[in-house]
Amino acid sequence: MPHAKRTASGVLGGLLGLVGLSAIAGILVTATVTPAIAVSGYAASSAISLFDSLPGALQVDRPMEPTTIYAKNGGDDDGYYELASFYDQNREPVEYDEVSQTLYDAILSSEDPRYYEHGGVDLIGTTRAILSNAVSDNTQGGSSISQQYVKNVQVEACERTAEGDEERAECYNDAVVSDGTEGYKRKLQEMRYAITIEQEYSKEQILLGYLNLANFGGTTYGIEAAAKRYFSTSAKDLSLSHAATLAGIVQNPNTYRIDLEDGSTVDADGNPINSAEDGYALTLDRRNYVLTRMLNEGVITQEAYDEAYEQPIEPKLTYRDEGCAAAEGSAYFCQYVKNTILNDDRYDDAFGETDDERGDLLTRGGLEIYTTLDSDLQAQAQQTMANNVAQDVESMRLGSTTVQLDTHTGNILSMAQNTKFSETGNRVTGETSVVFAGDDDHGSSTGFSAGSTYKMFTIIDWLENGRSANEILDGRAGQSLSFTCNGAPIPSYTTNPRDNFNGDGGRVDTVRNFTGLSLNTGFYAMASQLDVCEIHGVASRMGITLGDGTPLEDFSGYTNYFSVVGSANIAPIDMAAAYAAVANGGIRCEPTAILRVVDAGGEELEMPDEQCERVLDENVAATTAYTMSRVMEPGQTGFSANVGDGIATFGKTGTHEDMQSWMVQTSTNVTTAAWVGNWTVVFPSEEDFNSNTAWWYADKVDLTTGAETPHMDNLFTRGLANLRYTISRENQAAANAKYGGDAFPEPDPNLTQVIEKSVPNVSGMSVDEATSVLNGEGFRVRVGEEIPGNQDKGLVEGTSPSGTAPAGSLVTLQISDGKGAIDVPDVTGMTPAQASRALFDEGLSPNFADNACSESNGVSRATVTRTDPGAGTQLPEGANISIYWEAPSCDGDDPDDDGDENGNGNGNNNGRGNDD
């Protein structure tokens, strides 16, 4: 921008300033550089006093440097490659011999030709510049390289603590102001510092420090980053023309930068100039000025000058992307690492205790961060995801992630996601920076409803209570079950076929078979003999929290029976870590993404100790693995994910409301978790934004269009639910091929055999008496609900179970209401009419519920399959009882000639998760 004409008073002020500054500077230099020379007189004494009052020691900190994240190349001995870098200033400090002599000659010739002759202040250049500035419109710098280095050190120190662009601009203006008294005062202080550093550092150190610190336009700082940015070469290999160009750029970097094709500045009329179209005219003139100074100083020949002078400015740009987008397919792992640096309190000692400290270290600290990522497994995970899961599909936001852990260390080996990484995000095209595999601290995500992958914790609690994996339970639909939380009763529930995938009616079977088939009704039967909150306690002990990081007990459904089949939102990486703990013999290792960190000075930062701790007894872990290995066998729910390579694995499927689907499996060495489901997001401009990125999983208005239509869809009807099997199988196959796996330890015989004991008849006893008798036989006792009974009110009518039960199992006391009771007769096999009459004759009120029909079901007449409540249940006189029956055809016939179908067949799962 042109300078306004100077007034007479302005010229006079400049001249007076020149006289004063020159006198002071002369005395300053004389007193500092040649102290043996006597300086006398009042003016001299005053000047020296003024000089002595100025600070002399300049704190020279290491400049801001980018932080770089690295991943391993294949095997442990194959080195590392760069994933991404983070910086406020793109800088790569170099040593003195890593810069070409041509560049040194270009800088000194144009900026400070007497550099090796003065002691930090070039009085000739300074005087000439001040005189020129005082009487003309054109300004000259006049500062030595040492003075410019001082200025840059001061700017850098100020910018390091500045908050926002406005404060950074103030830092720069304060350091370069040259007008009036403040300008002369700053210049004098700059001189004092320059002379001091010349006494502390060599000329080569100061020159290199200046070149490593200087700005070369935009976020490009330092000669090495500038050489790479503008000419795709190193500072050591710069040609004469390129060296002269960079020496010119540093004089006014944002005017002379050559990476903006449309122009780096504007003329007086606001038109862009210094563009590709005009051949970067301003930079070309400045380069040619540098070449002329080099020729005049005798550091280049006339021939070299002529050749370089004729060359046009032709940048060959190299872009160094900032942030995780540069990591491409590994971007979400990179983001996990970044969030670890910013948020994970395990690293307070290494990265700082405040957000400002951590953010500053990430973008300015020059850290080298070496991560756990295995490039072989990561490549497979990325390829599997790209081959199978679209980035976005019509009318829904489809999400998917996979994560793999080393079971023995918790090291994260791979992490892939179907969406495109973007810090800004776009709902329509499936872009986001949220890490689906992570929790809120590590991924700005709050997890996903875990579905039946959560059943592992019921299995563990079952075994920890001494129960057998081969114990037989009644897992049929229609069971009326009572539950407790921390020993206190919670609402009971009568199971129904809709609890199970595809409306399976359940069966009487072993715990291990319930696991293989993933029958919710079977797990409700197990939970009724345990304690719901104790099951969640197992999960908490194994590192499970809600996805937003809060404890499980803060989950709204914590005390409800349906929570044991996975209604809480949990991060996939936390589920993977829990499964890995079982595979690791009961020792859980905290998921870890960072192996080691080297600071800018080459020192290794202290990392947190490997956080591995025993969370399960090894016998319980072995028996859990045995129980869940059933899932991977032929005909069971996880068989489609079985690699089939002979390496032992166990695992579990999971779905929730047909909206989320999971497959978690593990060998003894590597755990793979895969999730495919629906996702949505709240953006900062929207009402529900919660300071990060809020996630939830329920039908809502489409946030893109505002249309009153769900943007989530049924995975099964869209044919997407089975993708989890493919992702899990292919990724586990890669892990097995590289890391292998051993056979799991044999299960504990005490937890696989079933010892039946007789349940004492305690009918007619008080609750205390009955409890004492049953405890004496080794049974656990719970007081159930009051039922119609023939015993006096408050006495025990009977027990559930009765007859025999597994040793140590839970026996529920049934308390009589004293009003008498009717035992429900077994009417299965009768026609609906016969069953209705039989129940009526017993004093009950029968009604017809759902019927099943099939043209090939093999029945010749309408046949009753069960009642609800079932046979043997005690009911009061006149109680309602539903009859379920099977028809020989589907032509809509009534159950019989004289009966009506009263059941409406409607129902819902009340938020319960269905599984496959």
C-alpha cells in the first residue's frame, strides 16, 4: 500500500529521532562491543544509563513445530510412515549444513552484507535506513540479520500465547512498529538484544536460527518447509534462482508468496497482482534485486546471474495437509490418536493437564508420535469396508466401523469406517469426523445399542455364581419371571416370542445353547436367577461405560430386565476390550493407540504404564470362552463370521430394534469388533448440539430436509444386517494369518457339570423358616410375589423351581394370598374347544390368543400348543387364561365350530433388543 507523503514536522521528527538513536546506538555499540574505549560527558552517561535499563537477556525458545503421527510399516522392523501432521506453523528445522551456501549468500547479500563484520547492529545500514525513512515515502528496514532474528523470536513468543487471529496480529504489529517514540524505543531494545545474542551465539547459529524461524508466507515457516512448499525440494538442493526467490520472499512474505495463483496481494485499485497470470511480477522483481545484490557482492558470476535472471518464476508446489484428512483410509484412527492427545487423562503427565496445554503441544510442540496401527491389518480393514459398505445409501444414513485389538496389550491394530472423513461434515453424503468405534473422549461419539453382544456379562455373572454353562433352563416364551436389582424387586415380565429373533418361541435348553442361538427368553430366564444390577456390575468391572463416558448406573434402563440384552449405547472399542479380556485369560488391557512420543528436542516423553489388570478369574474366563465358542459353530448365529482356518475363536452377534447390528469375535491374540447400523448427527447450529457432536439412535425428522420421514431404516429389510459377518470374517482372517492363535484353556469342570439337588418342600412354612431350610441345602433364596394359594396368607405356598434344581441355584418362594388356588391343567394336544371347556370346568376364564397356521404343518385338526399362564401355574378362581393353538390351514377358519378367536395378537417389545 502506498505511504502518505511525510509532513515537514514528520521529517523533522524523523531526523531528531535519527540523531538521538544514532547517538545512543553509537554509544551502545561502543560500550558493549569495545568497553575499553572511554566514553565521557553527560550525554554519553545518560545514553549508557538508558541502555543499561533495557532488558538484555532474550529468552530464545524452540520455535513452534508441527506434530507428526506415524504408523508402522508392516512388521516391527520395517520402520514407520507418516499418517498426518498438525501445525499452526508448518516448519521443519534443519541443521546448518542442511542449507545450501547459495541460500546463505542470497540472504546475506540482500539483507545484511556486513553480517560477519558487525557485532549485531549494522550502524551504517541502520543510519542509512532511518535517514531514508525520514525524508522519503519509501521505507527501508536497516535491521541486521541478528535484529531480524530478535524480532522473530519476540513475535514467536507472543504468538505462542496469543488467543485468536486478532491477538496474533497485535503481536506482529508490536514487534515491527517503527513510527514515533515507540518505534525508536523498540529499535533500541532490538539492538540491545541483538548485541547480547551475538555474545552468546555464533554467527552461524544466529543465521540458521533466523532461517528456521522466519515466515515465508501463510503458515509456511522456516527455509526447509519453504523449499518444499514452493519448489518441492530441500533447502540443501536449492538452485540459484530458487534461493534468490526465497531470499526475496522472506522480506515481505505474504506479498511475495507464490502459492496463490490468483494473486497474493492487490494494487491501489483493488485488483489482484502477483499472480500466475502476471508471472508473479512482484516476486520476480524482488528475486532479481536479490540476484543483483549477489552479483555486486561478488558471490555469483555474471554468467550465473544472467542465466538465473532470465528464468521465470515457476513454482512447483507441494501441499502438506494439516490434520487427519491426510491419513485418508486411516483418518479415523488418526482422529482417535488426536483425541487421545487432547482428552485422555491417562496422558496428563505427558501432554499437560489443561486443554490449552494439550492443544498447544499438538499444533506447536513438534512431537513425533509413534502409534500401534498395524499397516497390514489396517489395509485389509479399509479394503473390506470399501468393498462391502457404501458411504451413503438412499433415504438412510448407513454407518459401519471395525476395530481390532491385541488381546495381550490392548494395542489398537486397525480401525476403519465407511464414512468419508471431514472436519465439517455433510449429512447427505455421509461425511463426518466422529469416530464410530470410539467413545466421547476419543471420538465424539456416544456409542451404539450393544444388543446381544452384552449377553457375555450375564454369562460371566452366571459362572461367577457357580452356575454351570450346561445347566438346563426353561427358556420358552410365556414364562412369568421375577427380577431384582441389588437384591430389591423390580418389575416382573412374562416373556413372549417377540423377544426372540423371528418370533422364536424359545425352548428348554442349556445356557451354552441359549448363547449359540442368542435366545433372549433364555437369557431373561438366566437373569431372573441372578441380579440385573450385578450383571451390570460385571460389565463395569470389565471397563464398560456408556458411550459418553458416564457410568452404567447412569443409564436410564439400568434397573430394567431388558437392559441385560444390550439396550445401552456402548462404544465398539469398549466391547472389543471386554471380549479381549476374556480371550486373555481374564486380564483386561486398556485400548491404546500410542506406543511412544519423542519431543522436539529428541527426548522421549513418559507414557502411562501399560494398564492391564485382572478382571476375571482365569477359570471363569476359560469357561466363558467355552460357552461362547458355541456361537461360531455350524447352525449357530455367528457361524457366518467363522474364518474356518482352524484357529479357535469365540464371539457373539448383536442387533437392536433392527437398527443396529454387531459381530464381535476373538482369537487368543486378536479381537475384532464390527458394527453396521444407523447414525445421525446434530450440528452446532442446531438446538440439540451438546458442545461436541450429539448422537442418538431413534427415528427423528430428517435434519437435512426437515421432512417428517424417518432417516433411519431396518437393516434386515434393506439387506444390510449380514454385512457385519463379512467385515468380521475377513478382518479376523487377516489377523489370524499374521498373529495366529492358540486353543483356549479348557473350561472349569465345576462350571460345566450340573449337579442336581432335591428342593425341600417348604409349603406352609414362614418365609424365615423356608429360607433357613433352603439355605441349609445350599440354595439361594428370593421372596417372590404373592400368588393364589391354599396356605394361610403370608405363608409359603410353594417354590420355583420345585422337585429338583441345580446345586446353588436360586429358589423363589411363592407366598400364599390365602384365597385358594387352581392348578392350571395341561391342555396341550386338545382342540381349542376341548381345552376351553376343560379350563372352564376348573373355574378359569379361557380366551383364544394367537394361532399359527401352515399348509404343511402336519396337523389334521386345530390343536392347542400352550396356555398363558402355563400348565401347573396356580391361579385364583375366575382368572383369565389364554389358549394358543395351531391350525391345519391358513384359510381363516375359527378355532372350532362353537368358539371365537378372542386374542388380538398385538404386542411390542417395549424397547427390548431382538437378536439373531
